[in-house]
Amino acid sequence: MVINRICVCGAGTMGNGIAQAAAQAGFYTLLYELNPVVLERAITGIEKNLQSFLEKGKITAEEKQKIFQRIQFTGDIQTCLADVFIEAIVEKTEIKIALFNQLAELNHREAIFATNTSSLSVSKIALGVMSPERVIGMHFFNPATIMKLVEVVHTEYTNNQTSETIVELARQMGKVPVICKDSPGFIVNRVARPFYIESLRLAEEGFIDFSTTDKLLEASGFRMGPYKLMDLIGNDINYAVSCSVYEQMNHPERLKPSYIQEKKVKEGKLGKKSGEGYYTY
């Protein structure tokens, strides 16, 4: 399948990063967002990121201009016409299904619908969409403009053309696609849960503070400690993933989400994006 146009739905941190990555790879990209404030913030953010790349010598001034010109920003779903849709909206299954069905009515029968969900069941999303064989997971990692890994999550309904197209798209975007079956947390978030949860458990039990944990793990070879990483990802997102994996795996005690992180979320201390999390920014 030839991809001429990509539409990214949701202009938050992940959405605008995916849109920029697609445009950098040469694709004409539509970034759709209902909230005009979020959309304006995405425009500013992409311009800032591209300027940073320019100053670091990663792109030329001409490339910067061309990349930005490849992105069209819109709040009108009627203009969302594309070959591949990548949604990065709120982590609610029913809302993702509703969006994909709206888009399916507007677009050609071969259009592919990829969800960037971190941990929701791609199979449940696919079952609610009128063409489940065209639904697949395409899970990017933050920041999407830099991180190479993309989990390509297929379900029992996903057809071969959809899988092959998304794998090739990821490669064309300069990413490393890893195919996995739909399962709680997929691969990375399943493996990473103990990294976060055990660190939080140590803090809950009063054994060690946040910064010491980070320093110890970074000294042992990790590029970033768990608390710095949770602040970068966003405590709301990280906590939601932990809850999702916990629920889908039938509540194993070892994966029980932390009350410390739950409290941070309720207080709005989400990390870098809110100015405070485990650290103050």
C-alpha cells in the first residue's frame, strides 16, 4: 500500500511528536485536534523542536521550513482524509472506537487505523470498529521524534496488508518496528512495570528517597532513574498504564499501582508538563 498522507489525531505531547516525525520522514501530515488551545500549543512546540534541531546542526534551515510546511493543522474532522490514521487521544477505549468509526465513514476502504495506546486492548478497540482487520497498534515512545522503537501490535483480526504497511511505515519514519501480539502492556510497558512499581514500593516502605533511587540506578547504567522517567512521561500516563496492566492481569499483588503515584496524579503533580512531580521544574 502506498502511503501519500498520514493523519495524526490528538495534538498532545505524543501526537505532535508523531506528526513531526512523520513530516521529517517526508510524509504530508495532518494533525487533528478539537481543542484550539492544545492545537496552538502543538504548533509552537513543533516550531521550537525544529529550531532546536537546526541549532544542533541536525537539519538545515531549508529542511526546517519544508518539514513544517508538510504539516497541516486542523480542528475539523471533515478535513481528515488520509491513508493511515494514528490516534494519540485520551486513553478511553470507547472514545478511540468512536473516532475511528467517524474516520472510517469519511475515508476510502483501505485506510488503516493505528492506535498509539500504551496499554489498552487493541483487540477491544478493533472489535468496535466497522473494519477490525484495518485496526492495529502503533505504539511510539516519548519523545517520538527521537526514540527509535515502535511496537506494532496486531490482533487476531488484523490482516497481513495492515501489518506489513505499518511495519514499512515505521521503517520509513526511521524507527525500529517490533511486532508483538496484543497483550496487557505489550512488551515494554509489561517489562517496565517492576522498574517503576518496585521503586515506588521502596519509597512507600520508607527504605529510600526518590533522588537516591535515581542516582543509584543511573550509576548502575540506566540512562534515567525511575522517578525522573515518570516525571518525563507524565505521572497521569504512567499511573494509567500501571492500572491498566494490573486490571488486565487480574490484580497480581506484585503489580499493584502505588498510592504515592495516585496521590501525585490527584494533586496535579504530573511531572515536567505540570512543573512538579517527584521533582520541581
